[in-house]
Amino acid sequence: MGGCAQTEQLGGCAQTEKNRSPITGQGIAGGPSMPGMLPSWLAKIGTRQMIHFFVHDHELPLVLLSLVLCVVGTLVTVRLWRIARDTTDALRTRLEWCFLAGVTGGASIWATHFIAMLGHQHAGVAGFDPALTILSVVVAILGLAVSFALATSTASHLALVLGGTGIGLSIAAMHYMGMAAYEVPGEVTWNLPIVVLSIVLCVAISIAAAAAMRDLKKRLKIPVAVGALVAATVALHFTGMAAFSVPHTHPMAGPQGSDQRDAIALGVVLCALIVIGMGFCGGAISSRGRARSERALRRQALIDPLTELPNRRKFHQHLKERFHGQDKGFAMLSVDLDRFKTINDTMGHPFGDKLLQRVGGRLKSLLGDQAFCARLGGDEFAILIDRQGSLEDLKTTAKLIIEIISRSYVINAQVADIGASIGIAVAPEHGHDPDTLVQNADIALYGAKDAGRGRVCVFEDGMVTAAQSRKSLEIDLRRALARKEFELCFQPLYDPQSSDYNGAEALLRWRHHERGVVSPADFIPLAEELGLIVPIGEWVLEEACREAASWPSHMRVAVNVSAVQMMSGKFRKTVFDTLARTGLPPERLELEITETTLLCDDVAIFDMLTAFRAAGISIALDDFGTGYSSLTSLHRYPINRIKIDRSFIGRSDSDESARNIVRAITNLADVLSLNVTAEGIERTSQSDFVQQCGRLSIQGYLYGRPGSIGELPASFQPESPKNGIAA
Amino acid sequence: MMSPNIYRLLYKSRARFDCDAADVDAFVDDIVTKAQKANAKRNVTGVLAHMDGTFIQVLEGPADAVEAVFERICRDTRHTDLQLVEFTANEARSFGGWAMAQFSTLSAGHPPIQKDFLASLPEQAVSDPDEAIRQLREALFEREARPAPHTSAFPHDFKHPGPPEARDAVAAAPSPPINGVPHRPDAIAPDRHRSSS
């Protein structure tokens, strides 16, 4: 142990009497000028002396221990630093990570320093100033935390330099405060240029570490930054120690027994490891959580959370890959559930969700790995299946799918039954690209639904034309209202008792600029399906009431109402608002409904009809005798007129049974006190026959064809006197 | 102790494949073995009757358990024409003693009266499920040589419903009982038991 000799070798010669200072270190500031000193200290530290310094001044096991601690602590610190950099959360979260990095970094650097000092035999440490020791740790922690916060604040050079400098200065401050905390017997001397050099080195390497964190590739970031920070710490420590010297007048005073020193070392190492370990855990928990949530997000983007089947996006991805992959041929099955919407509406959406889950489960269990099955949304599923056998095999598979989906579902102790329709398009015959294939599978699906649901339909070229013409009719229909292509015409209603007209039925006409007059039979079902019947019906009601308001006061107007319109929810309000707006008395309005409307057996419909009747509006049941002609409907609903279907009148000349039906209906109406209208009267013989049957209104070509407002008979002129009509 | 509502489900189906006796036997065995294992766990009891490729199965137990078992059956493509006939809530189980009792026209040893009964069962089950279930119960108790207690007095849990002699017969059976009940009543061969006495 040659404490004195080393002091002389390392520091003593460079020190003047003037800057020999006590451990408080004030003397350092007032040291000799640097420029003059640099060459001399460089000359003093030769290779031989450095070797001597490491081998003899420091006890190797403790030095190695401190080095290991330094590397491990720095690794954890840098990982936390990276988390602070990468976090996309709020500023507060980033600062918290910076603080944790500061705590870990500060503790590990301090412990590194402390253990290394214990191994630094020449220092002859007698004890520590507790306040200063604690302060050195606090400075290190806070300094590093602030520096990390600076370094991670922006990507600018300024942030990098300030942060790096801060890190270097924090390490240096810790080191020199720690040194100041040592109670060394006798006076301590410092070699100022070496001190400055150590700080400059430390700061420079720390800036390099900050640069590595900012600019290097992902893989290199952490190893390089860790290496740099370890280098900065080591460089500072050993360079700094070279600037430190104690006079040899007090060799090895103090109670530094080897056992006691080891105990202190052990304690410090343990404490440091606990802090580092906690920093590590913090980082690990966060990384794992982030990895998990990233995985979950990626999964969410491609998986339908309800059925856990691939979603629409994933389906399109997969379909594209199949087309790129020169697949030998595959088919797309477009699956749509029948009656699902009704069940979803009546049994509630949670029930509907469970039902969809079950459907997804059945599809998965049926198809397994043999097919790619996705939920495109709502009650739409799509299946991509390899084409192994014939088209018939494919159809068999599709039918099996329908069979399995159509089996009853027992959910929450309730039974639900749905069905499915499937459209098949085969690649490449029915589509060389994803979009065409999907479109054609949908066209085939539409065909399957149109043919009566629960069916499988394979795409055929002819379907495109049908689908296109339907599509173009749909587009035209959507524009028709705005383009004012609808017209209303009126067919007069004749009352044989008064020998005069007593009203007219309003009939809708669509005059398309290219198609000409489109038959209601062609566009009304489409309008109902598209829901367009509601605005169209409103327009019809408004126009009819407005026109009828100008007619003489005994003239009523009959307006047809579709079931879809009645169930739209706002129909009641529409009717009363329209009457109020047009000024037509309710008694002069007759709403013609069909039996389909009553089949819904809806309380709301019953209430609405009752309200209409209470207000004086007439309710007529159209096309009576053809459909169910349920007597219950007549009995249950507030109907006050039935219209005998034109088919019976048409056959009445030649067919006795048709005549009997007309007689039966009029008798029935008589018993139930209902008014009757006979439709489709074209000949005098028919007119004579129906008049024999009883009191009724007559409608037909014989008494007037449907015509525009201007073509109505003179009786409809405002305030016109009653005119007899020659039949 | 209040008994929870026991849900009873009756369905009818046919075997998808052609009625080769060996295949159907294997299928029936598979259904029954799996059902007995799963049902005992789920507290589901019932009966499976097989008549020349047509199945009638009754499942009874807590709603969620019956739902789960039936859903699994719905996913099985070996059934075809699967038709849910009845799903009702009841006070008590009708087949409380059986994890899954089994009747089959293929199994030897059915007394003639049961053969006639089984032949008419598919139609009966659809037109009058309650009566079909009552008859199934009677046939089952008759086969096991125990008197059938009234449904109303029937315990809901897995207590053995038979008299002591019948229990002895069960204890002598080769297959181990589930929850103290035989899980393959037909494997006990009560007919043989009877003929030997």
C-alpha cells in the first residue's frame, strides 16, 4: 500500500502550494490557468502510471463490481429513457418516465461511484459526510431527470445538446459532490485541469449518447447509448480520481477495516440493485402492456369483435392476396341472413348480437380451416372457398351452410329462427379482380333473395343486365320526385243513387323523360323496398287533398296508402297535417289500404286507423275478395268501405260464380253496414248487374277513365250545379 | 330447497348418411357417449331414441346448459332435417335419473311392445310432444323394471328414483354410474336381468 508514493506521482507534482485546498473544494475554482497546465499534466500521465493506477490503486473485485453495476444500471436507465422518448401519452406521462429514468440512473451512477471509491485504496477514506452524500444522490437523480426531460422534449439539436450536457454535468456533479463527502485525513489537493478535462469528456460522451438515442436505428440505439453513458461515467470517475490527491503525511488513517468496507459495499450494491430492479420492472411492465395493446389494436383492426371472424377489411386484404397468388380457382359465397332484422328489432339488439355470434360459431365449426369466413358487417357474411369439385359440390356446401344456419337458436331461454340466402361467384370465371367478384357474388345473392330466400344462386351473366336495369330504375326513381316526374290523375267515382259523381280516386303516374309512362306495378314495389314510398306517398296525399279541396263539397277523394307508408311511424301526423294545410275536411278523404297492412296485426296500425275514423276520415279496404279477405279484419279494424276487386266484375258477364261472389260481398257489406265500391265497370251490363246487388259506388271506364285534373267531368268544377250524367 | 326452472328441449332429426346399421350404431354410440360425459358435467339429463335413422332426443336441465348442448348438436353435420319441436320451462325433470338414456330399434332385446311404440314415436313427438315424453318415461322405467313415479313427485336432482332392488341391479352393472345413476341404462341389460330371474 503505497499511498504517499502515488500521491506524488499522480497529483503532487502538478499541485502548487497555492491551490492545495481542503476537501470543501473552493480552491478548485481558483486554480492555475488551464492553457499553461495542459501539456504538463499530459506529460505526467503516462501509460505506465495509468497501469499502476488501475492495478495498484484500485482493488480489482470492487472495481469490477462497480463496473457491472454501472452497465446494468445504465442499461435499465437507457431503456426507461427510450420509453420516455417513445411515449405518445400526455406530457405528464413522459415526465414521469424521465423521473423514473433519473432515479434509476442517479442511483446506479452513485452506487458505481461509491463502490469504486471503496476500492480506491489510496484515498484513505475515514468516513462520509452524510448530508453531502445524500445531496450528491439527489443532485444526480434530479439532474438526470431534468436532462432526460430536456433531451426527450423535442427532436431539435438544442434539446439534444442541452439534454446531453445536463446528463454529463449531472454525472460530474454527483462525482465531485461524492468526493467532497469523503472525510479524508489531512488536506486534499485537486488537479484542476484534469477535473475540467474529466467534465468535458463526460459531457461530450453524454451528448453522443443523446445523439445515439435520437438518430440511430432501433437496434443500435440502446447498445450505443448504454456504451456511451458507461464510458462517460467511467471516464469521469477515473479521470476525476487522477485529479485527486491526499498528502502522504497521514497514511491510511481511519477505521477502514476490510470487513466493514465489504459490508458497506454490499449494502450499497443491494440498495442500488433494488432501485435498478424497480426501474427495470417499471419499464418491462410498460413495454409488455404496450406490446399487448398494440397487438390488440392490430387485431381489432382486422377482426370483428362480435363474432371474432375476420372483418371486411381483412376480407378484402385476403381476397386481393388470393388474386395475386395465382390461385387455381376459388369461389366467393356471399351470405345474407333472412329475417335477422325483424328478430333484431323485436327481440332487442343484445339478442341480435348473440344470434350473430352463434351464426359465426356455426360457420366456423362447419367450415373450419377449409374456407376463409368473414363478417362483412350487419348480417352479411362472406366465405372464400377453394374450388375442388364441380359447381354442384359448391352448391351442396352452400346448401349445407343454409341448413346449419337455419336450425333453431335457443338464446336466453328464447327460441329464434332465421334463414340464409347465398350468392356464389367463382373466380376467375365470374371476376378477374376482387371488386368484380364481390359485386357478382352480391348480384347472385340478390337473385337468391328475389327467388324467395333460403336459396343458393350461382352468378350468371344475364343477372348483370337485370341488376343493372334495376339499378338504373332505382337511380331514376330516386330522382323522380325532385325532377317532378310524378303526376296525379283522377278516376271519377259514380253514385247511381244520385246519378252523379261523388268523388274520385287519385292515381299516381310516373312520366319518365326516356322511359315514358312507367307502370305503378313496376315502380311501386321498388319504391316500397327502398323506402321511397314514404316521400312519394306524402306528395300524393298533399296533391290529392289540395285538388279535392277545390271540388264541390260532396266530392270525396280516395288515396292509396301502402303498408310501408303506414308503418313508417309518421303517417298519422302526415295525414292530419296535410288536411290542416290543404283545408280539406276529413270527411272528404278516403284512405285505401290493402289487407297486407292489416296482416301486420300491429296495435299501432289499429290505433291509427281508429284515430282516422274518429276524425271522420274513411277507410276503404282495396282489392277485396282476392287475398285473405279475412272477416276478422273487417270485424276488428275500423273499416267503412270495401272495394270489390275488378277481377270479379270482369268475369261477371259470363261467370255465375263470380256474380255470386259479388252478391255475397255486397250482402256481407250490407250486414256489416259497410259501403261498397265496384271497380272496373266497363260495360253497361256490368253496371246494371252491380246496381242490382245493392247500394254501391261505381268506378270504371264506363263512367270515366283516369285523367288529369283538366279532364275531370264538369261536376268537379268548383261550385258547379249537379249535372245528370247519361251513362 | 327451491328448484330452479328446468328447461326441456325436444328435437327430431335424421342421420345424414344412408342407414347402414353399423354406421348408425357407431353414430348413436358416439352421440350417447359424448352426451353422457358432457351432460353429467352440465347437469343435463334426457333420452335419445333412435328409430331406423330418425332421432328423437330430449334434453333437460338449466337453460344455459340445454342451450349449450343443443347448440353443439346444431353444429353437427351428421344430423339432417333437424327440427326443434319443443322448448319449455318445467317444474321437474322427466328423465332425472339418466345422463342420457337410450332407445334404439337396432339394439336387440326390446320387448315387442316397445318396438311398436318406437315406430310411432317420430310422429307422436311432433304432434304431441308431452305424450311422447310421458310414454318414453314409462318405457324407460318398464325396461329398468322400476315403477315410474308421478312426474309431480319426481325429484329434480340426481337422486336415484328406483326402489332398492333396482338400485342393486344398477350396482351390478358393468359401467360405472355417473352421480350415482347408470349412464348407459341399456348397457345394464335389464331385459337379460329379468329373463334370468
